Amino acid sequence: MLSLMLLLACGDPANSADDSTTSEPHNEHTSSEPLYDYGIICAESSADGATLEVFADSDDCSSDHEGVEFSCEVSVDGEVVTVTTTYVAGEDPDDGCAGPSTAACSADLPPGDYDLIFADEIWPIEVPLEQPLCIPDDGSTTGTTTETE
């Protein structure tokens, strides 16, 4: 269900190549060093705006990697909503592509105007969201080895 929602909201990065089982992933981070604010996030809200749900996608082939870690966190401070992802690629057991790693997180959020921050970008949003918001919205991905404070 989560994958379907990401696919519908963010698009299918595998469709950018003819054969997704042999295509090169968008990202090939293979270090055991964590990356912060990595991947693509899509945010949506419940109809009453009570919950902001965030779905994160690593936009790579890491779901079968040994030791892969991918997590998502949402924090709210007044009218500022900060989304953080943390990603450790693990080790690829083979040359196949098993799809991206995914994570989900949420926060209670009453209706109103907010600034959503992800990967040092600020996106003004109005909750409840009329449609899912995916960041980055240009098909690229993000990631830094420096944790944002």
C-alpha cells in the first residue's frame, strides 16, 4: 500500500529506463556512513488535517541490502514542520535491483499554514493538503553526510 501511494504521488523512477531490473538506480550510495535528508518524500494530510503523513523513498535499489537502514521523522515547532530522513545503504548482496527502501512517519497537525522543511528547502504548505506534495519535485534526490540541527 505504501509503495502504491508513493508510486501514485511521486511517480515511478524505474519507468525512466526500458528494463527496471537491469537499469542503473538514481542513487548508488554504498557507504555505511549515514546520509541525512536522503531520497524523495511525499507528504499528504488526512481530510480534517489532523495528521500529516510522510512517505520516504530512497529512490535506489537498496531494499534487499544487508544492513540497510532508512527512517523518517517529522517534528513540529509552531508553524514549522521539519522532515528528516536517515539512510544507511548497507551492502548489496547481488547485482539485482529489488526496489527502493521506504519509510513512513507522521505528526499531528491542525489545519493551517506551515513551512515544511526538507533537505534545506522550505516549502509553504496549507494543511489539509489538497494533493500530495513530493520533494524534490524535479525527479532528483537529496542527501548529505551532515545532520541538520
